Amino acid sequence: MARRPARLAVAIGLAGRRGRAYQAGMVTTPSTLAGRIALLLSLGLPLVGSHLAQFSLHITDTVMLGWYSVEALAAAALGASAFFVLFIMGAGFSGAVMPLVAAAAATGDEVGARRLTRMGFWLSAVYAALVLPVTLGAEQLFLALGQSPALAEAGGSYLRIAGFGILPALVVAVLKSTLAALGRMQVILWTTIAAAFANALLNWVLIFGHFGAPELGLRGAAIASVAVQIVSLALVVVYFERDPALSSLSLFRRLWRPDVEAMARVFRLGWPIGLTQLAESGLFSASAFMMGWVGTRELAAHGIAVEITAATFMVHLGLSSAATIVTARADGQGDVRGLRGTAAAAALLSGGFAIVTMSVFVLTPEPLIRLFLDPADPEAASIVVIGAGLLAVAAAFQLADAAQVMALGLLRGLQDTRVPMLIAGLSYWAVGVPASYLLGFSLGLGARGIWYGLVLGLALAGGLLILRFLVTLARRG
């Protein structure tokens, strides 16, 4: 037993000398703005890369299904939106595992790290079992939500298959959170890149029927997604078992034994994270359902525009996570000046990138949208026109989206999560969703009106979360 904390200590290593020194407490928060920006970039860029690699899985599905048919693209947009809502809620438990395991690792508590990770598995499995009936009955759900019978049937057929990937996806998320807590970001990145290549290959084979496989279209994309989740899980499990430092955790031995205390800790921290993530992702999923009421072409254009804007969001998300780390460090040292400086540096980085993306969305929307479509498709031209209009609206919410995710990161660094959860629910569901419906249908603005509602919800969330951070900061002097 005496050797185990040492083994766990070996597992804790961040890529880069500066990252290791910062984690170990050897570097204080820089005193200059340039230094703070450099620190945020050094911590944030690896996280951005991991998020983008993960997101490439969804981009691949969207592009290949867009090449296959507009109907398949629209159905996948509907089914994938529902899948993501279900997944992101359950992923709150993996989000809780990360800080809990990091705290255990900091004290060499190998037993605690193992218990918390295992109970993350348990909670993920229970959640996956509870939502499986929803995925199996998705067609009826889509019909009840007002989708056309053809679209509901196609979207339901996709989700009936893809739903079996929720459990392996959630378990992979828990394992990746543990790896991140132990500083193994490179493993997360390379595993995700391998999964992205596997997903592209399987999509090409199963959607279009290459290498003698049947042409399965939409169902092929769903099968590929489940297969990739299983392959990803296998890769991460093998890594844990083969790495000497990590194998000492014995994560998969006596896995069937419950641990009520550890499960309660993961649950208490995980449900607010899950609900916060659900509030925002649910806003965009609700907009997909409403877009389905407008028309198939509008839904297809919406799916493409969401994929493009989500890719830029991954950059803000990575920078936000870095801001959480630096803010928590400064707060622990009682460095109020450092807190203010970190917030200013984070705002400059995220705001600067938002301005760049705004320019791209306004000046060159059509080339971006055409990447997702077969030029020979007779409906491609009309979808490009609709999508360009949506990206023009998306330019308006780039700053708002950057503000809300960065403020969330700063607040989590101050260990403030429950009030942000309430703000997210209010902004997205009491304002954003109703505004999308009123502007899109009651005022007859159609697809653009639905996206104007997104702008209002995100802008309100950004403003309130920034205000919450400033108030919390003022209380610290």
C-alpha cells in the first residue's frame, strides 16, 4: 500500500514545463496582462484541441449525410439533437468526477480516486438505463412534438440505434475526466483523434455502401456512431490497464460493489452541472424541433449552421476551462487583483476570437455551408441561401455566447455553480425558447426569427452571468 500514492503521483503530469510548474504551485498568477494571456493560452490550447477533436465526430456525420441526401441530413439533425440533450445531462456526472478525482490525486488518495471514478460509472449506467426507453420510442416523441410523420419516422430510426451508444459514451466521458484530473490530456486528444478517423471510415462504408457493405444511409451513420463509442471505450480501458501508473487504480476490479458515500458526492456535484449544460443544449435542440415545423430545408440549413457555430464555441469552451483553473488558483491565494486580471485577459481572448468569427460569418458564409452539401443536390442552392441568413444572425450572438461561457468558467473557478444553473434556466427557457417561438411563428419571421430568439437567450445569460461574477468578485474585496 505504501507504494500506491507514489504510483498515483507518477500519473499526475501536465504536458509542458509551465503547466507542471503552475499545477505544483511553483508559479503565481502573472502580474501583467500579457503574462495572464500567455498563461491562459498555455493551459487552454490543449483543451481547445481536445474539444475540436471530439466535435469533429459530429462534423463528419453532418458532412457525409449532407452528401447523401437532404432528408437524411434533416433527420440526423433532429435525432442527433435529441441524443445530445440526453447525453449532456448524463455527462454532468463525468463533469463532477474531474474536480473530485483531482482533489483526491492532490493528496495521493488512490482509494478515493478509484471510488469516485467507479461511482461515476454507476451513475452513468443508471442514467443510461433510464433514458433508453426514450430513445427506443423516439418516433412517437417526435410526432408529439409536431414533426412531420416522415421526419419523425426517419429521426426515430436514427435514435433507436444511436441511443445504444449513450452508455459507452458516458463511461468514456467519466474515464476522460479521470485522465484530465491526472493531467493525461494528450491521451484524451489522441484517443479522440483515433475515434474521429474510425467514424469517418465507418460512415463512408456504411452510409454509402463501400467495400461490399450494404448502403444503409441514415441507419449506417447511427450504427457507425455506436461502434465508434464502443471502440473509444475499449481504447481508454486498455490504456488504463496497460499504463503502470494508472493500472494501480484497479478501476475495473470489483466494479459491481456499490459505494453510497462516493456516489452521493458525485451525484451532489454532478446534477447542477448536468442541468446547466442541459439548459443551454436544450435551447438549441428546441430550436431544431421548431425549425422542423418550418420545413425540411430550413431544418437542414439549421443543422449545418449549428455545426459551424458549435465548432467556434469549442474554442471559447477551452479558454473558459483554462479560466476556471487560473481563477481557482488566484481565489485560493486570496489574490483579488489576480482575479480581476484573469477575467480581463479571458475577456480579451474570447472577445477577440468572437470578433474574428463574426467577420467570417458575415463575409464568407456560403463557402462554409457548401462544405456540407452535395453540389448536385437540386435543393442545395436554397439551403445555402437559408443557411447564410442564419449565419448572419449567428454573427450577432458570437459575443453573447462567448460572454456566457467565459462567465461560467470564471464562476466555477470561484466554486459558484448553483446560481449560474438558475440563471441558465431562466435565460434559455423562460426567455430564449418563448422568444424563438414568438419571433419565428407569431410574428412570422420563420427560420431567422427562431435564431433571433437564440440571440436574446444567450445575451441575457451572458449579461446576468457577468453581473454575477462582478458581484461575487466585489464581495471578495
